[in-house]
Amino acid sequence: PPEVEKEKDKVAIGIKHVMRYGVQMVTHLGDQGKVKVKVLKKTVVDLEEGKKGLRVDISNTGERWVRPEVWVELYDTEGEEAGKFPGRQKRIFPGTSIRQIIDISALKPGKYQGIVVIDNKDDNVFGSRVKFEL
């Protein structure tokens, strides 16, 4: 880009555009390595327009990348099913984590408990108990 002309006692502003590229290479060498995930934190959060969400932080502590389906199955204080609420399917590389925001706005105020399910669509299914009040 052209240089910004500097004049005494005047402010000069310039803009420089920089574009960078990255290449990501992902490999699996055979069937080696363990698949293991860990739920770090579960919190009820406020979403836009008065909606509620369940924020779930998931870490890949294994040696292979995973792309699990995530959902939460909830039950009320009477043990009646309150619903199954889906998350979004995202890749989680080893040593990284993701944050899922699961929309639970359909729930009425009250106490709930259930399980967060993390299903990698193979022999690896993980779960974590959840308990909260709206």
C-alpha cells in the first residue's frame, strides 16, 4: 500500500490489508490411539429473546479426533421425561475443546436432571449427569 503522507500538526491514518492462509492436515494411522472425551462444565445460560440454553464444554483428552453427536435427555422431579434436546455435531481434535449451546427454551420453570450424551457413532459413547433449576 502507498505510504501515508505525514504533515506536521495533522493526524494521519493508514490502512494495511494482510491476508494469511493456513493448511490443516489431519491423519489417522490405522486403528491406533484412544478415543476419550471429558465434559468440563455444564451451565444454564440466557440466550436471545428470553430463551434458555444449556452450555456444555467438551474436551478431547484422547489421541484421535472425534465428531460426535451431542444431546441432552432431561427428566422432571417426578421422573417424567421432559425431552431430548439436540446439540450440533462438531469436530474435536485431540487436546482441544468445544462449547455446545443446547436450546432448552421449551422447558417450563422447575428442577430437572438428566444426562448429556456424546455419541461418536462407533463403539465410543460418553455421558455426563446434569442437574439444574430454571
